[in-house]
Amino acid sequence: MSETFAEKYLKARSDVIAEIDRTLASIDPDQIQKLCDEILKARKVFLVGVGRVMLALQCVCKRLAHLGVDSHYVGEITEPAITKDDLLIVGSGSGASLFPLGIAKKARAVANCRIVHIGSNPNSEMKDIADFMVRIPVRTKFYLDDEVESCQPMTSLFEQSVLLLGDVIAKMIIEERNLNMKDLWQYHANLE
């Protein structure tokens, strides 16, 4: 007997959720704590990535702004200058994407700010630029032994994990700063 569409959907949903759970559980909590600390001590936080990673990081940037963090996506029309007191978060699974890598080099040269790489490949050129890495160990083209397998196309698991990691970090910042959820609405867009 063949599976119904509903049964196929339930299986696909379960597979994706299980992969995300496995992936988030495999991230080193010490790296996440360092990232949270860097976000909280930075004057401004900048984020950069390309493709679907860019979209996930734009969501993270917006959520940080909702927490009162002065956050900016690199390339936005109102992007201010980066300084030594700021943080650049570079999202790149491979650590070799041309634009994020170039922005990291530029930030190091012009501001010598703190730089964090969120990625999968610990052996990329980013390791020589970033102060540290938050590794999301999902499948890459290098097929490292500790990478989380995925049934999803291309780098979907990485992009999903970046987005959800951003929301986990936001929850942790809310708890760290003892923020009142109702008060956060003051930072939400109101021209909608």
C-alpha cells in the first residue's frame, strides 16, 4: 500500500525537525556563550552573509533590534560606519563565500573590530580573520567526520539552524538582561 500525501508530509516534517534538533544540539554551548557576550558588549552589531544565509541573518538582525541592540545588516541603506567597539557576525557555511569573506577582511583592516564566524567549515580562510567561530557542523562539500547528515536540499539545514540559533540567542539575551516581553514592543516597527 502506498503512502498518502499526509503520511509523506508527516515523515518529511519529522525528518526536518529531527535534523534541526540534532544540529542545534551539536553546537558547542561555550561558543554560543562567547557570541552572546560579544553581542551584549558591542556598541553596534553588524551581520553579513549571502543567499539564504543572508535572509536568515536579516531575521536575526531584526530580532536583535527588537531587543534594543543597535544592529545593522551590511549593505542596508542606513548602515553606519563600523568601529573598533563593534561586532561583525559573518554567516558563511563554507567560510569561503566571496562577499562575506571580503567584508570580514575589510572590517579587520578599517576597524579591527571583533569578528565572529558562524559556519560549518572550521578550516576555511575565515579562521585566520575571525576572533572565533560558532560552528554549526552540518554537511559540507568536505564531508568531515562530525558533520550532521541532511535529507534536505543543498544547505537548507545550515540556513534553518542560523535562523533558529538567532532566536535561541535572543531568548538567552532576554533572560540575561531580565527584559520584560511586553516592553520589547517599543522596538517593533509601527508603520505597518
